[in-house]
Amino acid sequence: MRYSPAGVPIAEAVLLHRSSQTVANQTRQVECELTVQASGSLATQLAQQATGTRITLEGALNRRSVKSRQLILLVNRIEKE
């Protein structure tokens, strides 16, 4: 965990998503990794999750930075499964 210049806690993690999805009437296995970032009390909550813990996250997709095309999920809700 790190802290912003204003002292707000910020945590980042890599989320591994695996699921079965139906595309064009065919079942496909989907797998991807996505960087997620949480701030404030959500950062503390994210930082406390053990590796391999199943969680559900809600948030907004954004670019990692102004000049980057890499996606990051800005978390606004964490729910433990």
C-alpha cells in the first residue's frame, strides 16, 4: 500500500478473472488479468485480501495514465464471496 500526497491510502492488485461465457451460441472459457486500484477504506480492505481469495469488485475502467492504453479498474465496491 502507498499513500497519496494528501495521505489517502492507495492499494493496487492484479485480478485474475476466469469464467465460461456464451459467444455466438458457443461456450468459451475466458481468462484475463486486470490491474485494480482502490483508495481510502477500500484500499485497506483490498490490501487485507489473501492471494487466491475470491472477491467480487465493482468499479470503473480507465486508462492507467494519460499516455497509457493499459486498462485499470478503479474499485468502488468490494464484496467477499
